[in-house]
Amino acid sequence: MAIIPAYTLPGEKVMPEGIAYSSGHGFYAGSTTDGTIFRGRLDDELAQVWQPPGKDARTCVLGLAVHRNQWLVACGGATGHLFVYDLADSALLARRTVPATSTLLNDVWTVGEAAFVTDSLRPVLWRLPLGTTPQAIGEPEIFADLSGAGADAFLNGITATADGTALLVAAQGTGTLWRVETASGAVEQVRLPDGYGFCADGLLLLGDRLLFGLVNETRESRIVFSLAVVALDADARKAVPVGRWDDPRFDTPTTIALAQRRLLVVNSQLTRAEPAAPFHVISMDLPSAPPGVITDDGVTL
């Protein structure tokens, strides 16, 4: 299959944010401005509308996650809604609303039979019970409160360790990374080198050790976006930087997914004064790691 460097999301004001990939179905991306969900094929430059704007009271889509390669979970941002769709026939399986008047449901990851969702207005993680049938999808509730640990600034990206025993959550506002036990909700800060900021939006764990994050930092009074990689220790309590990579095509990149050994990165244009079509998901090679950076299962960059 020929490499496609960028995929176009049709529309004049898409301003996409989240992305998820499903083997056999393709990738999914959502619009922050009208709630459209797009589906793209890796061999087609133009993505298609999969869920039209406004349907199911879906007016904004941020984070997306594929559950067991069968369902798609979508975050509704400030609406407080969570949506679950069937990948096979695009049917809405559930729409749930978190019990909070002020919220920003930003990113989501599924572990076992539950989806875990970051809230960028409140330092909490929500848990949505999924079960194995649509009838088992439950009501969202607070799973972990990170305020006592000091993670009170804009929780954003989320993923899980390879064994599913812990969630990794980025506090984009403080440049910190947090570890949350999936069984107990216990919270602790991942140790990073002094002065190292991991101001990450979307996260991606490659193998069980290499954590990718789309980060932003201020350089000479301007915001610069890059792809940062840190290597985790065996129990994901400590991380050391591997490197940072820039791409001249980055246009406020937000979230990231792995698809057939390539990275798919959403260019949101969210920091542009005047966003303009076309809006893209760009395709990248995996960056080269320094010698010796290797995970337990033999995966390297």
C-alpha cells in the first residue's frame, strides 16, 4: 500500500481534535465545532463523514477511543456527553452524561470493560462502565480525584500500561505525568527529571515502555509543538526523556494514533487566529531512537 502523507477531513470549519484507529475499520477523527465524526481509510486521501453533525445531540467531539475493535467511545467536551457507537453499523449504542454542571470531557481510553475519561476543567477521571453488551453500558461516575496529588491544571491525554493495571494521565497545564491504578484509583506522580516538562495532549504507548506525547512549549515568546518520547521503567513510576521531534507540517497537533507502523497526527489548527480548510490528519514515520532504547517485548522506535 502506497504511503499517504496526509488525509483530508472535508469541511470548512472542522478543527479536529481526537483520533482513534481500528484494524479493519480505519481511523476516526472528530470535529470540535459541530460534532461530526469522520472515518478514513489508510489507502484513501479523503476521509468520509461517518456520523453527521448534530446527530444524537453531538455538537462537539474531542477524544476518541476504540473498545475491543467493536465500539467507538467519543467525548463531548463541554456538553458533558459521552457517546458509544457500533463500528460495524454506526448505530448509537448509548449516550451518557456526567453528573457535573461544569466539565470538559477531553480524552478517553478503555481498559477491560470500562472507559476512563479526563476532565480538563476538574482534576478528576470519570469512569464509564461498558460491559460486553449495549444493555450493560452504565452511568459515568468519578473514578479518581487527582486534586489531592496536585494535578490541578488541565488534565488531557490518557493511555494505559500494556497490562492494563495503571492509567497514564498528562496534566498539560503543569507538564506533569500521573499514574492511576485501574483497580483502586490510587494516584501518584510519575517521576521525571527535574525541569523536564511533559505538557502533553494526546498520548500513545508503544510496546510497554515508550510513551509518545504531543507537547507544547514556549520558545522565544511563541508556542512550539513537538512529538516527545519518554521511556518508562518496568512499573511506569519513572520516565526518562528519549527525544523530541518536530515536523514542519505540525499545525497545533493534538492527538496521535498508531496505524500499521505509522503515526497518525491530528492537525487541529486550534491556535490559529484564522483556521482554514483543508483540515488534515498527517501521517508520519516512527522517529529513530538512540541506540539501546528498546522495550521488554522487543519493540523499538
